[in-house]
Amino acid sequence: MLDKMINAQNAFNEIKKNDLSYMQQADLMACIKDALNRMPAEHNSMSFAQYLLIVFAEECAEIAHATSKALRFGLDNHHPDKPDITNEDQILTEFYQLQAVMDLLQVRGIINDFHPDKILAIKADKIGEISTYSRVSCDKGILSENSIHPAKTKPAEETAPESHTTAAESAVKIKDNNSFCDMPYAFVDGSYNANTSVAGYGGFLILPDGTEIKLQGKDNDPEMAKMRNVAGEILGAQAAIATALAYNDDPANQNKIKDLTLFYDYEGIEAWANDRWKAKNFYTKNYKEYVNAARNTINLIFVKIKAHTGIPGNERADRLAKEAVGL
């Protein structure tokens, strides 16, 4: 136990010596030190799971270290002793080393991976979050408006073939010349208030320039309300598509939406649109026809996610939908 405490203390002290902000990293190492301190005294060595988690923490610190170097000296610069490795190369190296440790944690069953759809939704939601708060920084004069859409950087020397990449993943993937304009997407959800017999929807749409539009509304049609939550799901999907079409119809918007990724949690949203389910009533038939018409100008990419699993975009759409119907 004493050896582990000494090693943790050495790691804690060592991090003070490098170029990172000590306060940024101290909590990370303190947590590791505390975890080791709480191990039963009879343990003479840490488990492999604990060992991997410490390596994972070290790799996180290495990414922060490489990033601080790039911020101080530039991505194209390099350490005097390593002329063939730029700071950009170092960031990528550390990132993939971190990924390798995570892969090992998952292979060993120490950490379970998310479902691919959830991973995709989390990434998309993060892109939207960056877009939203970068606009706040622009408004405060902290971030230049032009810096959001930088000039295209040098192409990669070699592009590895993508594996397990769906059309939806391509639509929201962060590219080498990262630009929000390639990633329009929407989260939608529906709700129903049994006390008032009102169906409604909520969600948001991220436009090509990163602007967010809130989607929220309700419908008092008593016949449609018989479909309860499903009515709201349909209304939400149609609202996202309608907003995208309206954006494209505005002559002032030169960067049109060509692909729209729609994240939803009710299967019928895609099933009716793609003829997996037969549209039997007026409302589902109308929805299918609306989608078919929209596809003349926009490529609609449907991505189903599991509801209430902690995906921020889905949780937010759910809150907006409930708010729309007074819940």
C-alpha cells in the first residue's frame, strides 16, 4: 500500500513540473491518489483495471500537454530534438494512444461501449453545443466571426479508409477543415397531455452556419390527438423538415441544406418515410407524402436513438415537447 501511495505522490508532484496548468491537472491526479488510498490495506498490488485507468488518465494529461504546446508555439512547430514530429502530429499521436487504452478497457470488459447511435448523437450534440457557445463568444468579441469558417488546411498525406461509417455518421463527422456548414441536423421528440388532449413536439435544428432554431409547437386536432405521443412525433419531424425547406427557399441563404440528419426516438418516423410500415390513416399518409416531396430537394438521413438514455439533444427535445403541451 505504501508503495502505491509513494507512486501516486510522485505522479502528483511530477505533473507540477511540466508546462500544463497545475490547477487543471491537480484534480485528476488527486482523484487517482484518493482511489489508491481507499484500497484495502491487504492489497499488495493494484488490479489491471486500476492500472489501465491510471494509464488512461496519463494519456488525457498527455493530450492536454501536446495541445498546450501547439497553442504556445503553433501546430506546425516542433520540439528542437524532434524535427520530424510537429505539434499537430503529437496531438494526433496522443489522441490515438488514448483511444488504444480505451479499446483495451472495452476489450477487457472494464468499460462498456455505448450503442453506435448514441455515440453518433453525442457527437452531433457536442457539435451543436460548440456552435451555440462559439456564437456567444463572437457576440462578446472574444472570437472572430471569420475564424469559425477557416480556410481549408493542407490535405492529409494519407487518408485511411473509413470503417463502419454510415451516411449519418458522415453527415455529422468533424472533417479536417472543420466547418459547421457541413453538418445540419435536428433532434425532435413528441409529447401528449392526456388532461387537455393536446399533442405537441419539441426539438431544435442546427443550420449550415451553426445557427440553432428551436422547434416547438402543438396541435389541437381531436382526431390527430387520438394518436397521442405519436402525433407529436410526426409533428416534430415535419417541423424540422419544414424549417429546413424554408431556409433553403430564402434567397439570402446561399449555403443551402443538401443533407439533413434527423435524430428521433419513435420508430415510425423512419418506418413510414421509408415504406417499412404501411401508412394507413390520413396523418401517417400525409407525413409520408410530405417526406417524399421534401426529398426532391433535401437528402433526409434518419437516425434512431433510444429515448431517455442521457443523450443531451434527445433529453432537451423531450423537455421542449412536454413544455409545448403544458407538462
